[in-house]
Amino acid sequence: MINQPKIIQNLKMKSHSKALMLCMLSFPVYAFSQDVSGTEGEQKNKSTFLYGLGASVSTEIYKGYSTRATPLPLIGYKGEKLTVLGPFISYKVTQYQDFTVSAKLAPRFQGYDESDSDIFIGMKERKNSLDAGFGIEYAHNDWKMAFTSMFDVLDRSNGVEVKSTLGRSYRVGPVFIEPSVSLSYVDENHVDYYYGVNESEINQDREAYRGDSALNKSLALSVATPMFFGGLTRLNIEYTWFDKNITNSPLVDSNSSVNLMLLFSKNF
């Protein structure tokens, strides 16, 4: 059985340096793809340096690791082709009418060690990694479609993730609303590394488990406005349902997770 103090189950926060890096860098570049001033097109062909602050709260599907709360200091750059937010990098390779092709680089903060939950005691650490790949985006009127293919370049999991997203933007006065739906395919290497259990890791709380490829589904809602303090305030809510090839893992006790993120950013 897994025993942790209730306060840790309710709010799991790391205090060592790896957690600090996660706090600073875990917000992806694409969330800044809209104009940071909150009005579409105003900043086109301009270079913009960004700074801001936010917080993220998300539920975890691992046993004994219920909630992660993360402060988010933000700093970045958005140019005509290059967008940088910490180690999250996107470079526009080409654009044809409503289609844009970009090269992407992004860290993957998905690992764990024994200090995260009792379920991981006696298991080998699963490390964070770095993904590289490309994205194709289509934007027409208020509709947006995106397709990304990313692979592990540090050979931690040797995994691949392919994701497709469909969203639509609405404007209500100074408020921008964007609901979206996405599908994310992760291959068997990815699932086995982060959710599998090796023969040498078996104990009374976990049996051996070999991961297989999985298809996860998400619904998200983003609300943004330039109404406050001369910057852009953004609230993102995302609900994800995980494939049975992940939830069948003895490390997992939930089939879904929720992420809530509140951010404020301004131009330098």
C-alpha cells in the first residue's frame, strides 16, 4: 500500500533544482502564438520580447502523486520567424497562404524519481528529455488546425508523439475565447518508459508492465484579454483522457487529468 501524508497527496511540490527548472520552463511556445497585446495582427512583422508570471495547477494520474502546483516565471522572444520561451523554440520554415511549417524544439518534463511517490520506491528514475520535430499549422478566418510530430533526441525513451489539434476563436468585446480538441498519439517506447514496470522493479504494489502505443484525447478552453495592466491575461483549462494502455499501468490510478493555467505577460 502507498502511504503519504495527506498534505503531500493534495499538493505535491518539489523543492530541488530540477523542479525550479520545471517551474520556469513548462509553458509551451504555442500559447504565445497569438498577438501578446491581445489584438490579432497588431504585432505582425515586429520583434517582441516578453516577460510575465503565472501559475499552473494540474492533477497527476500516478498513484500517490495527486496534484502538482507550479509557479511560472516567463521570459521570451517573438519575431517574424523565431519564437523562443526558455528552451521552447519554434522557427517558421515556410508559409504558403494559410499554411505554416515550423521546426520545433521542446523539453519534455515527464519523468519521476523515488521522492515523487511511494509507488516509485525501488524503481529506476525516468528522466526528463528533449523533443525535436516539426509542426504544420493551418489558420483560416477563426479556425485553426495544427499537426506536430516530435521525437526524443536524448534517447531517454526513444519515443515519438504525434498530435493534432482543432480550435476556433471567438471575440466578445475585448475577450478572446478559443475552445479546442486534440488527439495525441504516443508510441510504445514512450509509454513503456514512463508507465512501464521492468522485471527488476516488481514488488507487492506493482507487477511487471510492458507499455504499448496510446491515443490520448483532450478538450481545452483558452480565455485571453488585454484589459488588465497593459498586458495579456490568459486562462487555460485542459481536460485529458488517457488511453487504456497507459491507465492499465500499475503505476496509474486515474484515467484523466485536469490542468489549469493562469498567465500574465507584457512586452518589454
